[in-house]
Amino acid sequence: MHSKNISITIAIVAYNSYDTIHACMSELIDSQDYPIVVIDNASTDGSADKLKNRYPHIQLIESAQNLGYGRAANIALSSAQTSHVFVVNPDLKLTTKAVARLENVIRTLNPKPTVLAPAINTKDHRNQGVLECNRVIGAAMLFDVALLKKVGFFDENIFLFSEETDICLRIKKSGQHVMLDTDTYIEHLSRQSTTPSRAVEDLKNWHFAWSHMYFYQKHGLANGKKNPRHILALYFIKSLFSLDPIARAKYRARFLGAQAYLKGEPAILPDGTPQWPQLKR
């Protein structure tokens, strides 16, 4: 049984993710042991309707636009009625037992972490207890909402990528704590959150480049190999000379994202939708 002293909301940021959520989290959702909120980022495959029909007891927030990861997570963080919010990717094989374990761990920790993460890869599953660290992987982040409010939620200038690195760095700079539970392992089916497509890959690669440049400059790290113009030139060369056509497309999208950042273009358009390159192949 989970502790009555700590209350956790599970927040799932989703885009075309019904099949993945159903495969990975049915036991947890059906248990109704924890409140579940799914922020559906304007799915195009009927995921929102499928979620409502299969899991009528969950809170489903249907966004009219694709908000990306951080902006969607902020909706759950600001509206939750619990002291803690566990922000997770849909492709996390999350069980009631794993959430209860994390709940009991965070209840006993001193000092209290602003964010606690489980091990979601074998490298971090070291069975060394709870360790202080500089950053954790964004696919599974258990936040103490009151402590996080002092630092600020996810940076809403970012559509996708680097948002977890940014929030962890801000937590550390504020003197608060980022912790990893190396004993609790939750399998992460990496890159299975959404139905794959070339258009989605272009979107991800464009924002990968934009977000990294934004993060480096925001935190005064844009020098040496992290200098934006150095990165831009590298992407340009790889977009021309990579032997694999899929790699060329990847670096072309990253080149366009880096170029847009250097031109001062935002990741998110004035109407709230993300920049989304339409590449010819």
C-alpha cells in the first residue's frame, strides 16, 4: 500500500500515444490508486477519444495545439491537487508498485528533493540507494510542487528537448536537490512515445537543435564546441555529406533549427503552435 502522507498525481504528456499508454500503464490506471491526468497534445490519430472510452475515470486535458513537453507538463503541475506530481512519458512501463515505492522513498528523504527520478536505464540501476545528481532523464520526474514553485516550472520558451536539463540546472543553482533512486528501476521503451513518422522526426530534430542552442546561451555555456555557429556549420556539413539519406534529413532539420535560433526566431509561433519544418525528400 502507498503512504497516506504523500499524495502523487501521475501526469502523462501524450501525442498519438493511446496504444503506448494502454500497453505500458493499464495496470496502474485501472487500479485507480493514484489520480491520473493525461495532457493530449492535439493527437491526430483518435488517441484522445480512445483514452476517454477505455479509461473514463482519468482526467483528460485535450489541448487544441501541440504544446510540447514542458508547456503540457506545466498544466498538470499548476492544476494538481496533490503535493507531488510524477511527470512521465507514455512509454514508461509504470506500475502501481513502482509508484508506491517512489512515494515511500521520497517520504523518508532528508533533505527533501525538488525532483526525484527512478532509474529508467540499466546504467543508472546501480542499487546504490538515492544519490544526489546534477540532472535526471525527463521521461520520469517526480516533483515536489511546493519546492518547484520557488524555482519555476518548465521554461515555456522551449517546445521540446533540454527542458529537463534546464529545470534541473535551475534547481541546483537555487540550492535545492535533484536526486536519483538507483534502486528503483522502471523500464523505458525509448522512442516509442508517439507513432513514428518522417514529419515527427523533422519536428524533433528541428527543436533538438533550437533547444540546445537556447539552453547553452541561457546558461552562459555557448562556447567552444557549444558555440552556436560551430554547431550550425557542423550540421550543415553533415546535411550535405552524410552517406545515409535518413541522416542527411536529420541534420538538415537540425541545421534549419539552429539557423532559426541564430536568426532570433522562436521555437513557438505567435499562435501557440510549434515551428515545424516541411522538408523535401
